Amino acid sequence: MNRLVVVSNRVPLPSAGQSAGGLAVALDGLMEKRGGLWFGWSGKVAEGPGAALAQVESAAGVDYATIDLTQDEHDRYYNNFSNGVLWPLLHTMPEMMKFDRRDARVYREVNARFAASLHPLLRPTDAVWVHDYHLLPLAACLRARGVKNPIGFFLHIPFAGPDVLAAAPEVAALVRDMLAADLIGFQTDNDVANFAAAAQQLAGATRLSANALQFGGRRIKLGAFPVEIEAHGFARTAARMIFSAGGERLRRSLEGQQLILGVDRLDPTKGLLQRLAGLRTLLTRHEELRRHVTMLQIAATSRKDVDSYRTLRAALDAEAGSLNADLGDPDWQPLRVVSRAADRAAVAGYMRLARVGLVTPLRDGMNLVAKEFVAAQDPEDPGVLILSRFAGAARQLTDALLVNPHDPDAMAEAMNQALRMDVTERRERWRNLWAAIADRTPVLWGRSFVAALLRTTTPMVRPTRQQPHFAPAATFPADNVVALPQARIETRIGRVELETPTERRRLN
Ligand code: F6P
């Protein structure tokens, strides 16, 4: 079996305790099953210059190799460029980005440093799987070092259309760099279509079919691989945790009121202010619901060194205070906001208690909270999911109440409908939602991506002077890269073996 090498910005180092990040949750099972190497940032900021050699530790058949970032790298690569430029841009919120060429340069330097540290650890038969927007140029950096292994790239967040992307001067070069991978995966078909359009318009790639591009004489496969959750395990946890001490306390505190629940990182893409506008409209229009409903919004502090996140925190605090002051009574408040990250198992119990789950991002790659909310419900008395049309999950969870989060009236109407929905309709919707998630797991998701990666037979064209296609775009501008007809195909992978799926429960 080909060893799997996963590369991501964050690495769930066993010595640092389990990370609760969505990426870690999705990949952890697969890595433990296949064994392999997980490479990325240690989570530490080094005092001096970052060391070139990775630190390695091993647990449960997985080697974890990490490097530290310097303070300047952390500021510019992680805060400013990844989260201050690429995050809003790829979520189609270009007005929020703050572009600075120096940040773009350090972002590239960190990717090159990742490649330099990873390269000596690679074996010829490894399959390399790179994750997310922090590492868009990594495949090109590895190719520039002569790495010939199959490289897959998966983007966990949305991919914006080419008109939006053009707002960031660096992005055309990054799209070219992404094309150094053999397989590029996205959450939805819409993201695939946006990337294919950007690759054609910004990078000069040729479209061969709906799921294949040609660039620099190579064929690049594209695909939609929606990330999944371990629904059965989450359902069992929810059924147990509703009776935990925390679950009981929350239930008692509601005193019979219906719970509307939101669980998010505090992030500008999550539509938190728009959600509160919907709640305000609901309770203004339907005064009879006051004292019968409480909304709990867990808005876990995130990326607090990025300006837009700090600004959002202040705005959310102000609006939450004003909503409670305007609509509350001495003995009742409509809204509770909690900024501490909640334990995932405890959240499962809260979800089972909730009559309404509000998952209304302005834009989201997938949103696993929506799937978790479905999994957490009691089939006999399920809550109702209100889901943004702009979340990737809306393509699978079509029996949720789908809303436009920008429209407070629509949000209020959906909440009203959900709160009054009879049990027959709730059960029927839930059965259909459950059917959409029940037979899928993160491990199956990972296996299908890796299988598709190993199936890619990468056409290799003898390099010509005009065709430095494995060099990062920063050093070779697009004008020097030409698409050539496919000359010779070499399959670099021999035997493909994948293990059988077994269910695995992983909650923290
Ligand atoms: O959704 C993309 C993602 O990188 C997730 O994988 C992760 O859980 C989340 O954003 C938080 O990111 P950060 O590493 O910035 O805390």
C-alpha cells in the first residue's frame, strides 16, 4: 500500500492533545488506518529563525513531522495572507481582504520552507495529499524540488469565481501553482466549476472535460469530494450527552422554552450578525413567542489576531447586548452568547436538546455543524435544521429549511416555521436528512480521494526550454508556460490497495 503523506497547516500532534479542527476530525481516522506521515506547522512560534529540519513524533502508526514558524511568518503567512486575504477572497468577500505584497511573499516563502523540510522525508512511492488554502503553492514548490510523487490537493473552503479572484494580484500565480497537483478536490461541483473557469481565464489552462484540465502538457483531474461526518457515532454521543450534567443544566435553565441553537467559530463568513437580525425580526413580529424561545449562540473565539475577527467580536457583543436590552424582560433574555469553544461531545447533547439548529453562513465550503445537527436528533422528536443556501452542505441536506441569510425576514419566517412545525413533518424531513449522511464517513471520504489520486496517471511531457511547468509561478511567469499536446503517459503508481471501511467513532 502506498504510504499516505498528509500536509496541512495544523497538525493534530498527539503530544499537544487532540485538535478539534474540522480538518483533523476528517483526516484523523484515515491516517490511523493507513499509517503514514502527517506534516505541517507545529503550532509553535519560534524565537529565532525557523529550523529547516522537521521535528518528528509517532503514535498509532502515524509519524507527525512539524516545523515551527517565526513570529513574522505567523503574522504574514497565517494571519495576514491566509486568513486576511485568501479566506475572505475564496469566500467571495473580497471587500474584507487586506492585500499586502510583503504578506504574499512570506506566504510563498513559508510554502517553500514546508517543501524543503518535507522533501527529504518523502519516499518514491508515497502519495502526497495537501490540504487547504494555507498551502496553495505547495505542490509547485515540491515539483520545483524534483518531487515526482502523485500529489493531491483538497480545498476545504469554497473556491470563488474568477472575477472575484482577480481582486487579489497574487491569485493568478497561485492558481497556476495549484495546477502542479495531479488531482484537485473541492467540496462541491460549484467550486470545481469556479476553479476550472479560473484556471482557464487566469492561468491559461485548457479544459479537456468537466473534470479535467490540461496545463503545461499535463492532465490535471478535478473532483467534488464533500467532507462527511461519522453520523452514527455522533448520534450515539448526542443520545448519551443529553443526560450529562451539562446537558441537564442547560435543559433546566430553559424552563420549558424551545431552544434555537447556533454553533460556530466567531468568523465573518458565518453570518452571525445576520442571524441576530433574523432573531430580532422574529421576536418583533411574533411577540407571542417571547418567553417561549431562547437562542444559544456558541461563537468560539477564533483567529483573534486578525482585524476583521476582532471587529466582528465587538459588533457581536454590541448587538447581543442591544437585542437583550431591547427585547428582554427582567426575568427573560432572548439570547445567550458563549465565546469559549465548547467540547464537541457536550455540543452533541445541546444539539439533541434544540428544537431549531441555525446554520446560516454567508458562504461556507461545507459546514459540518449542519450534518452534526442532523445526526444529533432524536428520530422520534427531531429538531429542525435551518440551513443557508450558501453552505456546501445545502446541496446534500435539501430537506432542511433553506434560507438566504442576508434576508432577516426570510430568516425570521424560517425560525417561525421551524418552531411551529408538527412532529410528522419534522420526522419526515429528518428521515430524508439522515439518509443523506448516514452511510458516509470521514474515512470513506478520505479513501475515495486517495483512490482517485492513485488512479491519476499523470502525463509527463519531456521538459522543453519553454516549459518549466514544475516551477512555482513566482519564479516563472505565465508567459513562459505553454500547454503542449500530451506526448507520453507514465503511470508512476503500481499497485493500488485500499483497506475495507469499518466504522470508527471519534469524538472529543
Ligand atoms: O475550514 C477551514 C479550516 O482550516 C478548518 O480546517 C479548521 O477547523 C478551521 O478552518 C479553523 O482554522 P484555524 O486553523 O485558523 O483555527
